Amino acid sequence: MPLANRTVLTYCERSVPLAAIAAARLAAYPIDLVADPKHARDAPALLSLSGSEELEGQTSILRFLARAASTQAMYGNSPLSSTRVDQWLEFSSVLVSGAGLESACAVINDYLSLRTFLVDYSVTAADVACWGQLQGTTQWDKLKLSGSFPHLARWYDFLCSLPELQDVAEQYGPKRRKTTAGPAEAAKEAEKKGGKASAASKAAAAAPGDTGSFEIDLPNASEGKVTTRFPPEPSGYLHIGHAKAAMLNQYFAEHYKGRLLLRFDDTNPSKEKDEYVEQILKDVAAMGVKYDKLSYTSDFFPQMTDCADRLIKLGHLYADDTPVERMREERMEGTESACRYRTKDENLEIWKEMQAGSEVGKKNCLRFRMDMSNPNKALRDPTAARCNPTHHWRTGHTYKVYPTYDFACPFVDAMEGVTHALRTSEYRDRQEQYYRVLKMCQEAWPGLPDVHLWDFSRLTFVNTLMSKRKLDWFVKTGRVEGWTDPRFPTVQGLYRRGLQLDAMREFILSQGASKNVTLMEWDKIWTINKKIIDPVCPRHTAISDLQRVNLHLTNGPQSPEVISVPKNKKHPPAGLKATTQSQDIWLEQADAAAVKEGEEVTLMDWGNCIIRRIETGASGEITGLTGELHLEGNFKTTKLKLTWLPVTRDLVPLELHDFDHLLTKKKLEEDDSFEDFINPCSRWTIMPFYTGTGWRSFAKQPARHTRHFLKQSPTLFRFPH
């Protein structure tokens, strides 16, 4: 019997409950381990609590330890999360050696394609349970080495790196050789043995880092010391390109167990609004991006003002009142400005006028003194600060001069301790500029750390604008409803059109950290979306008032009868819907035209029917049908399965709003004006449609109805009052 005030875990030494031991370590819950030689191998582990209470079986023990954890939320952060933990605890029991292990691994691998952990955003009992099962079987070593389960392997390796779990594996786990090969090595190993490597592994072996893979090493990155940042400008809503930047920054912060900063680059008061800040925060939360710190570039305006003083005194900045157009021409020609040789005292005096917002100050800007003859035009004395008397949404009229992105970005990155700044490849020509500005700032402000740049490909889609300035033009000219218009590539526009968060994450993460810029079709992301929603979305039927045909059932119910049928036969949680069976029903014209007299067809969710008579109009269209119910008929023998609606006053009128691209040209060239390629008809309404009861709760679902009129590109619905 265990002594008082002791908790003892008893088990067979040949069947060590690795997950329970690891959970106790993570939960900081003291237990004594007893490997009892008399404990049968197939007998469950036993946890004896102080007193006479006992818990039997690893699943029960894990639930107890997760609840008892004092260091972290091992049972999730909400009742829903706790339920999901329970589901994974039950699932973990199938992760044992045998024929079913590979299929079970495939389930977890697919699930982890968009996630770091099984539940929430930290290690829970769910992760520990599955890890313990895999750790206890050497069959997993071979599956991992095959490269067929890259997401599961990534998750497993991360858990194995945790000190508590690593210690448990070394002390109690089966002895095995290390299997930490990456996708490229896994592909080679599989081929060496005559097996087949996964497509992802082959791609990684062929061209690491440029094929949608994350198997890259950030320069000078070490575990626990990486800080990334996502710095949106609050001049519009986030679009899918911003979503990619946010998710990649989060991915690498988590991969290296580092930090992610969210910083609003609010240096242009003419374009920025607090509305955009609120919406960006909303989008970041909706995307599941967790950041460690929220800041604003405006937090650092005092330091940047001081740094500008120092840079002028060091000769790195000068004031220039050359007209904007002339300055642009000089930069293109590589001609030095006449103001380049102003003295430091002159520059400091003008700098004071700029800060005061005087007439003299407004005519000037500050420019970095770099190299006007450099072939890289980004190094031809870029602008560092400009006057702008506009009210700033956060600082009001405190400042009259604001730093440019070229000055603020490297300085604030360094001030906040960003170690790796991830930017899209369109900034590649400005990388040297970034490093030069940072070096100047380090000279003026000793102690600023280095920052490493890493660029990745920006997202580009056919017939789509990603520029916030151009998207704002559509909003201001009234060509769209607003930033949430379903034709927009904004996060909220895509959500409104029916895109699921998981689909967006899967699509973005499938791009990896590739640097190859490609023009993509929208079909891929909508295909992913359909894969996610199709198994679970309710099914409803709608029929056009202009294209419907009456089918009279001679032996149909004399009075309408209401029955309940599943909204999705393959997904019971979707619930039930009420369906009315009546003697007269509506079919779509296309379905009516497909049937033949004497043919037996199936009426969905009802049964078989034999078409006895077909009536046609002068132009050959079907005007009416007469049929006879044959409910004992076999639906497997019928060629046509028809959707229908009852002829009843309970039908709900419905408008369909469908969309096309905003642009008529797939890819705009540099000299193209986007206004010349505006689609004159990118939205249209189809009405009236009618649907059965139960549709209202489905109005925002992006599922297809049985006739596929939604297909890949979901349509919005509106119910007329």
C-alpha cells in the first residue's frame, strides 16, 4: 500500500506508461514510480493517490494529471478544448504496432498540416498521449523515416525536444536509433530501400526551400532566441497576402520557440484610421495568429526624432527641398541634388523647421546620403522623413514630421529586438538599403542589434489587385460595398464569400517559404475549401421560379406531410431539416427535360417514382409531368436522382448574388492602368429562387446545393423581406 501523502504509479516494466510519466513531469505533479514485476503486462497502469483512492488505466491517469497541472493548461483553455483533448485521448489507444498504425498516423498527419499542437496553442494531454504511444512502438520509426508523414514527424520531433519528454524517452522508452532525417534525407532513404517517398519529400529533395517546404534554416537562428514581427500598415483591411505574412512569421516563431510581435506601421497619417487597426486586430484573431506583444511604430517617434538628430550630425542625413517630380527625375538619372552639400548646421536648422511644421519645413524632406550612382536605385539617397500636418489617429498633432518606411522599419525592428524580418520578395532590391540604414542607425545609436532579412514569394492571383491603394479606390468610388465585399481578396471579403479559416491556412502553408513568384488561379484555394466543407455542410435545395416544372403524383399524399431528414447523410451533427411531401412537387427544367415517359427515377429523400406522362409547350420546353410513386422500388437501379420542392406556400423566396473578377485581364503589366480593365459586370442577382424550410440558418454557409449552382465559387444569399 502506498504511504500517506504519496502518489504512486504502478506498472509493468515491460509496458511503461510513457505518456503518464511525461504528463506528470509537465504538470509538475510529484509521483513515485514502481515497476512491479508481478504487474501483468496487459494490465492497466495504476495510480494510487494519497489515502485509498486509485485510478486505473493511462487515459484516466492522464485526465487526472492534466486537471492537476499547475504550470500550464494541459486540459485546454475552454470546455470545447477539454472535449477535444478527451477525443484525442481516446484516439491515442489505436496508435499501437500493427496494420492499423499507418492509417492512424495518416489521420493525425492530415490534422496537423495546419496546426502545431493537437488542441489549442500549447502542449496538452492530447499531445502527450499520442506522443507516448508513438514513442513506445519502433514501427513508428520506419513510418517516420519514409517521409510519408511530414506534419506528424514535425510535431513528434518538437515534442521529443521538450526536456521533460526527452528525459522520459531516454530513461523509459525503447532503445532505438535516432530518426531525425528531414524530407530530403527521408526521400533518399526510402528510395535506397526500394520504397516510394512522399511527394513532399521528393520535392524537398529536389529543391529545398523553393517548393512549398519549410525545411529551411533562418540565418543565425537558434532555439528560443528568434523574434519575428508582422508589421501591417493601418491603411486598409488585411488581404490574403498579409495573411500569408502573418502565418509565416508565426510559423517560424513557433518553430524556433521564439516570439512573434505585432506592430502597426502607423507612419502615414493621411491614409491611416483607427477603424483599420480594429479590423486588422479582428482579422489577426480570426486567423488564429497569436502574438507575444502589440506595439506601434508611433511608440518610437521620440527615439526616431533623436536618431535623426544624430544622423544629421554624423553626415548621414541632409534636408532637401527639391520639388518631388524633379527629385524623382534626378534619382532615375543618378544626378545628385544641389541640397546634398548643405552643411550640418543648415540641415539641423531646417530639421527644426520641419519638426515645427513651418512653411520652410513643409518644403523639405530628409534624405539618406548613400550613393546616387549605384545601379540599384533604392540606394540613390532614399527619403527618411517628410512633413505632414495631418492629424494622426493616435498621436494627434504632436508630430509634424513622420519617418518613412525605409527609416522606421530597420530602426524599430532593431529597437524591438527583432532577429529575423520576413518580407516578400518584391522588397529584394531594397535589402541592401535596409542593411545600410540599419548600419547608420547603429552608428548613431550604439547598442542596436543586427536584424536578418528573409524574403518569401508574395501571393499573386489572376484578375486580382492586392494593392491597398487600388482596393481603396474601388471602395471610395462605390464599385464595391466596402472592404468586406466578397469580390475583394481581403480576409473578411473571403470569409464572407465562404472561405473557411482552415482552408486559408492550408493553402498558405502549402506555399511554404518558397521564393518563387507565380500567378495563381483561385481554383486551388476553393478546391481546398470544398474539401473541408463538403463532408460537413448541410444540404438544401433551391429551384428557380422561372425554370420550375410541376410534377403531379397521382398516388401522392392528399394533404401535405412533414417529415424530418438529415441535412447531411454522412454528417449527423449537421442535424435534421423538415421536408414536406405533397401531391404536387417542383422539379428543375433541366431535370424535367432529362426524364422519359415510363422511366423510373428517384426523388431524393423520398423514394422512387415512375414518370407516366410528359407535357411540352410550343417551343419544346417541358410544361408539366405526371408520375406515380413507387416507394418499394430500388434507388440503386435508377439513373436519375432528382431534387425537388413541394408545391406549398411555405417555400422561402431567395435571391442569388453571384460574382466574377473585378478585373478583365489576368495579369496587369507595369505600364497598364488598372482602371482600363475594370469588369463592368462583376456582380449580378438571380431571382427569384425558392427553397424549403430550414434554409435561413444556412444562409452564410458556402455549401453547394444539389444542382451545384454554387460549385467552387460560393454565392451569397439574401431573403427578400
